[in-house]
Amino acid sequence: MTSLTQVKQYGLYVNGEWETTAEKMEVLNKYTQQPAAEISVATKDDVNKAVASAKDALKNTFSPYERYEVLMKAAELLLSRQEEFAEILATEVGKSIRESRGEVERAATTLQISAEEAKRIHGEGVPVESAQGSENRMAFTVKVPVGVVAAITPFNVPINLVCHKLGPALAAGNSVVLKPAEVTPICALKLAELMEEAGLPKGRLQVLTGDGAEIGEWLLENQDVNMFTFTGSPRVGELIRSKAGLRKVSLELGNNSATIVHKDADLEKAASLISQKSFNNAGQVCISVQRIYVHTNIYTVFVNKLKEKTEKLVVGNPMDEQTDIGPMIRLKEAERVEEWVKEAVEEGAKIELGGKRDGAFYLPTILTNVNDDMKVCRQEVFGPVVAIAQYDEIDEVISKVNDSDYGLQAGLFTNDLQFAMKAAREIEVGGLIVNDASAYRVDHMPYGGVKKSGNGKEGPKYAIEEMTEERIIVLNL
């Protein structure tokens, strides 16, 4: 197995060309904390050139079948280079090599789904002839691209989440200006190479690297950008929405995901799934389990089972096949999580497992005796920490889950159909996962939240709806 042992230089991808800039930025190997690559830092002129190129590309025909062919070819190429991309992911993100392989496979699936959806975009007939005086008219709608889509993606899933924006945008006939996270941009840059090899027309994809705040501001200033699709923090999401004006905005802004374990649940299954879906990618997943509500009758048994499962997780070098959990994305993030746990303990929480930091590594941590006002419950930890609380009544636990600024996804383990249906109606989330943890996701399902978790949906079919406009055509016969 090889890794990024040499510091490779990457340029911007603008108008089908690779361009280097005077200013550079290092990308670290998250395990060694040593430079793994060097990227170019885009200027305002680079941003405006990229947007102009993306707009100009829209003048050239790119038919639905051509979009299908390009996206399917890109998926095929990505799968053929799965190990290469997985090693890049493990290096620049710090997630385990096994999890990285899974992300690459999912990214290819996302492109395949997007390709299929490119052939299914359609309007509908509108019965205008039923209106008095319009008896000789017929009407139908067509879906047209929004135009230039600015896609701003996060560090934690830097190839699949890129594909979740790029795939649907291209399938819908748009051009894309992509800004990947500055700490994990290499997969996106390599994907641009792959899209070019797959036959993507010049100008349909631009990739800008560098400081996210600056590039985001310049994109917002450029009125030729027709839509923004962003995954990241609520603070930045609110900023984008406030400055985008009347342009389309789709936002996925995180969560402090709750999962309920009811008294009739299969505890072995619940403990296994929650352990898997709380700590993968060091807990740096928007729908990772963070808050666990356990019925009083089974509380002690469940806590012991979860500890038993979690103790088996291996923390270490992401390139090691045995590793389950690698380092966090930055040292300062691990230090922040350490501080939040320390604060919770000072407020009365008990550490059942973990609670220790080693550099950028933070051990999988289980807290009990928590209250809903602690940061580890109220805010988004985005780290390998879960907080377990007890409940007695169904209405009580639904209220606790809803007592959050967020509402992306939640989990519920129960065999009580009435409870499941009540939860489906009353829990305020974009997705409720029954008999699995909150972190379940497949790539063709609608994915998005309510409240501070954002608006709009991912999942290629649903994202295409966001990335197209409906136009009505009326014929006077």
C-alpha cells in the first residue's frame, strides 16, 4: 500500500486548465501532521474567471444522454481507482482506510444515480384548456437548469459529498464552481481530472481552492452565480442565505443527532449499531449519534452493552487495516472536544468510557448523568462523544429529542408500532430511522433537515429538483 509520502503540488481547475497561483497552502497528513500536498490559493480574479467560464459553458449543448454518459463513465473510472482515492481520503481526512474505501464506493454510486436521473428529468401536462376561454390552448412544463451552481463542500466526507452536489448539478444541465474544504481538497481536485477523462465538456466544472471565507465571499458577490449549495456550519449557512438575495440556496448544516432506545428494543442490535454509528470518522459526521435516550427499565443493561461494543474499536493509524477510528481533522478540534467533556464532568456528567486525548486523537467517549443544557447535549460536538440520558414516558422522550435547535435525522429502536408512528408524526427532523441509529443513509434517499439543520434536500433525484427551474409553455392553437 502506498500513501501521499511526497508533497505534491496542485493547481486550480479553471476553464478546463490547471493553473497555479503565487500563494500556496499546505494540506496535512492528518495522522503524521506533516505536509502531504500543496494547493494553490485562488484570488478574486480567479473566482471571477471561473464563474465566467462556467457561465460561458452553458451556451454549448450538453444533452441529457451526454450527461448520463459522462457521469456513468466517471463512476466507472472512480471505481477502477478506488484504492488510490481511498488512500488519499485516509491521508487528508484521517478516516480509516476501510471506511475510506466505502466512501469511494458510495461516491461512485452517487454518480451512477445522478447519471440515471439525468434521463428522467421531465415536466408535466397542465390542463389550461379547462379554464373558460382557453378551450383551444394546451400547456406543459419543462425543467431547465438554474445555470451556474456554486458548491461549497465540507472536510468530513470530501468525495461523496462533492459527488452529491456535482452529480445532480451536472445531471440537471448546470455548470459547477466547486469550492472544497481547504483541509481536504485533494479528492475534489483528483475528481476533476477524472471528470475530464470521462468527457465532461470544458467549463462545466471549475475547482477553486484556498481560504473558504474569502472565496465564498467573492462567489456571493458575483451575480452570475445562480445558486449556492452548501454543507457546513449554521453560522456560515446563515451568512450565505443573508447575502445570496433572491438566488436559490440549499443548506445542510449539521445536527446533534438523537437516538431513542425503548424498553422493548433488541439491545444487542441497538448497542452494535449505535457503537458503529457514533464514532466512525471520529464522530465527524452530521448524523453521527450524539444524544442517546434510553428507557429507565433497560438503562443499565444498555450502557454496559454499549461500553462493551465501543471498547473493541481500534484507534490508530488510518492506513492500518485494523483501525476503526483515526485522528480528528485538526488538533484544535480534539482540544475543543476535550474541553467540552471536561466542562460536562464539572457539571456532573460521568465518563463511562474514554474521555482522553492524545494529540489530534480523541478516544471514543461515553458520558452518563448528563443534562440537556450541557454543551455535549445542546450543541453539535462533531467528535467521538455520546451522552446517554434516561426517560420514562414516550411523550417525555419525544419532547427531549425535539428540544434542540437542530433537526436533521433521529433514530428510534422499538418494536412498538404505535410508538414508531407517533414518533414519525411528532419528532421534528428531516428523517426518522426506525430500528437503526440516526446515522443511517443511502445515497438515493432524500436527505436534509429542518430548523438550524438547513433547508433543501440531497439525494440526486431530490437535489435535481432544487437545481432546476420549472417553465410553463402554453400553446394557443
